[in-house]
Amino acid sequence: MTGAAESSVSGTDEHAPLAPGWTCDTCGADWPCAAKRSRLLAEYRADRAMLSVYLGSCLAAAAQDLPPSPGTCLQDRFIGWLPRNPRVS
Ligand SMILES: [Zn+2]
């Protein structure tokens, strides 16, 4: 794959979440960052239900770590970005 902002720095490019802030350990954005989202979509392309389960568990863990804040909805952040698939019944 050709990455737009590919860096040649070896080491972590896993875009893994850093608790307790739940920021990306690679790019520092709120997790799941854009890069992680596209990776997850590719990784779970054949099994979107499992992706929802995975993100749900991340959401539950983040809800324990992050203080409640009225301005942000964790569900939107962790799950709301998933493309809808209206053909799934
Ligand atoms: Zn990232």
C-alpha cells in the first residue's frame, strides 16, 4: 500500500491506543485515529460484526479511563465512524 504520510522511522507504527488518555501512540490523535480506522476496516473487512465487538470493548475500557465530558460522545468516537451497511439485516 502507498501511504500518504509514510514515515521510514522504524519502531511503532501500530497506531495502538495509549491508555489512559486513549490517544494514538503513533500519531497522537484521539484513538482510533484516521490511520487506525482505515486499517481496522481493511483488517475486519470480512467480519464487520467482529469489528463492532472489538470497538465496543475498547469503548468500554476507555469509558473507565476517561473522565466523562459533556462535549464528547465516546460512542461516536469509537463506533460512530463505522460506515453503515444498510444491506445487512
Ligand atoms: Zn494513529
